[in-house]
Amino acid sequence: MHLFCLSPAYSYLCNHILGLNMEIQIKENDIQAAAAGGMDDFVMLFYHRILQSAGGQLDAVSMQQLNSDQITLLAYVILRDEVMTGGFIQLIHNGYGGFVFLNPFAKAIRLWGLNELTKLVYKGRKLYEDHGKAIEQECSDEEFMALYEQFPDFDDLDDEFVTQEEYFTETVAHYIDEHLDKFVQVVR
């Protein structure tokens, strides 16, 4: 092991440069069964296994154990689930704004072929920078619902994401399928 990798400050970088992420195994039969269930089942199989291997939660410690493609997949599913149930305002209010907008997520998904989603994330980042602090504040359910009226600029982003979600998820599924070794080790 390289000496600079012993420092916690450099461990995240080392994991990515040296490929020291944890080995996640999925049986070939499980992948085939998930694929037969459709693109959502396929994507969620990988999501759940990666999240499980990270201890069931995504934080600074568990992220050090994952590679960039694994983290990008987790970020995509979080983004998708939050936006599909409550829009970008819910995503931000639930504390995922910085994770999605202030990290290289947009660049990573562009490399996966998700150019339209990349544009959407960049638009969302601008709105997050302008309104994120106000949206992230603790509030009652009534105050939370009022955020949608206070920040209507997110409506167009929500609509665009919902309209294209199936295409986005299909593209993610294809990327995983074409790059299985970046996500898991397939075993018989």
C-alpha cells in the first residue's frame, strides 16, 4: 500500500486511484432475474447491494469504500426517488442538495450518456445555490408545503424530470449492464 493512503484525508482519493473499494458480489442468476423484472428491478438490485455493502447508509465513511460509479448510482436513485415523490424541493429539504448539486454527479452522469439529466442538474444547482439554505431549514409540514409556492422555479425542473425519468432510468440500466465490473463482481 502507498504511504499517503494511510492518512484518512487521502483514503477517498486512494480508493479511486488504486481501486481499493470493497468487493460487492452479485450472483449471475440474481442479475438475470432482476433484468427479467424490468429496468427498475435491475437498477434497484445494484442499488440495494451497493448500499448494503456500505452499511445501509451513505456517509463520508461509507463513501470511501465505494468507487465513483457506485456512488453515482446511489446518487441517481436518491435523486430519482426524492424528485418522483416530492420534487427537487423535497430532495433539497431532505438534505441531499449538496450531495447531488455540489459534487461531480452531473459530470459523472454525462459520462454515462445522460446529457439531458446533466443539464437539468446544472439548472437545479443554480436554484440550489440561490434558495438551498431557505429550503433546508427545519419546518412544520405546513411550512414545508408552502415552500412549493415560495419557490415555483423548481416546478419546471420537476416536470422535466418526471417526463424523462423512464428514459433516464433506462440509460442508467444500460450503463450498468455494459459496465458490470465497475459496480460488482458477478459470481455464478
